[in-house]
Amino acid sequence: MKAIHGAMAVLLLLVSGLGHAESNSSMQIAITFDDLPLHNDLPPGVTRQQVAKDIIHALQAARAPKVYGFINAVHLQNDRALGEVLSDWHAAGFPLGNHTWTHASLNSVSIADYTDELLKNETTLALYSKGMAWNWFRYPYLAEGNDPEKRKAVRALLSQHGYHIAAVTMSFGDYMWNGPYARCAAEHDETAIKLLEKSYMLAVAAALRNSHQMSTALYGRDIPYVLLMHMGGFDARMLPQVLAFYNSQGVKLITLEQAQQDEVYNSDFDPALPAEPSGLEARMMARGLAVPRSDSALTSMLDNICK
């Protein structure tokens, strides 16, 4: 009960600081999903395959075009049935991309080990991508290397192998809700789940507003955004609400390729070019501009709810 009261207090803080999401019919978003075929814990009775089917159904119902799913193929070693997630994604007309074999952070491994991680994933990508290109790569943890030489070496590797880097210019930390949801569902705590739903949607609205503000500060316009989400249980539950909210705000859904044709993504689309700061927050800081604050109380609430 103490955790619920704390969660309610966090929600009040979020609501008071949020204001209205900015409705802008020129906003365009390319939705992408990381961590196929699985992400985080699941509620009792929910399968990885059902999570994927629910996400695919929501995307199709919203007429989302060609949504990329970035894979960590190591999970298929332990459970070949998880290949159904990748098969269903492909059957829906959605392409797959490389997210390394085990979701390795470039900040934590050598260039040689990271090279193995990237190339080892390609066998599975080719197997489940018949007739579709799979030449997009997303850095796990969005970590592009903890020193300039490592970053440069991996960009050269990506360029040699014909990859584009899938950028992230909009995120609301969706992954943070998946574990708490699994816990609360296991406890059948519907009050807590409703709080998770409300806080999730507040974060969605805040991310839309913050990305708009940062893009306007940097470029004087809304760039086409690339949204990061994850293949998690709560994401599957909430995606229809997220897509309905974007529709209410006049957002147009586009493909990753369409988004990254914009000049702001030049160094991501072509890794042979010199690297630029990764993401809007990093580019804001590089120019000495204030970045919208994150709410540590929200993280604490999610860490502690249903425990």
C-alpha cells in the first residue's frame, strides 16, 4: 500500500509538470522495436509469441508502415520456438535489423568481440528475412563506444558491411515498465497496473513534447523522429493507446528509411562519415543547450511498485 501511495504522488508530480502535448500535424515518427524475440519478464500466462502477435496487430491496425525489429539471436539457441516471433514479424511485412548477438555494449567489450557479435547475428537475420533487406544496425544500450578509436573502428566495420545506423531521436524509456508490469500482474494488483498505464501514457506525451522542443531548438523545425520501443509485455498492452494518442496529435507514421533521409541523420545513414553526437539530448549538450529534465521519482516508483 505504501508503494501505491508513492506511485500516486509521482503521478501527481508528472501531471503537474506535463502540460499539454503539442499537437503538430507536421510531426512524423518512424517506430522501431528493439530486443526481438524477447525483452524482460512477462506476466503469468503470457508468451513471447503472444506479445509479438499483439504488437504486430496493433501496428497493422494503425497502418504503420514497415516497422523495423532489431534482434538478439542468442535467445533462439535456448528456445528455437522463439523463431516464431521473427517469422511472424517477417510475415507481417516488417523487416529485421541487427542488434548484436547477445545485446553487447560496445563500451564493455573489445572491438574484436563486438565484431563477432555483429557478424554472428547475420545468419539468423538472413534466415528470417527472405526477400527483405536487413542492413540496419542499432547499438545495444545506444552505446557507440567509450573512446573515439573504438567508435571509429566499429563505424568503419558497419560501413564495410553495408549497414546504416538506426538512430534514436525519440524515447520515453518504455522498457522501464515491463518488469513492474510482470510483478504487478503476478500479484493481480489492478490498482497498481492502472497507475502503470497512466504513468506510461504521461511519459509518451512528455517525450513527444520534449523531442519537439529539442528539435526546434536545434534545427528550427520538427525533424522526422525515430522512436525506440521494446518487445516487452507492457509495450504490447499499451501500444494501441500509444498509437491512438499519436493519431490524436496528428502524427504521421513513416518508415525508418524515410525518416533517416533527412540531413540530420547523414552520419547515421552513412557510417563512413564522421560521427556526430548520438541523439537529440547529446546534440543539445554539445551546443550548450538545456536538455529537458528526466524525473528520478518516476524511476524510483517503477523500481519499487509491487515489491
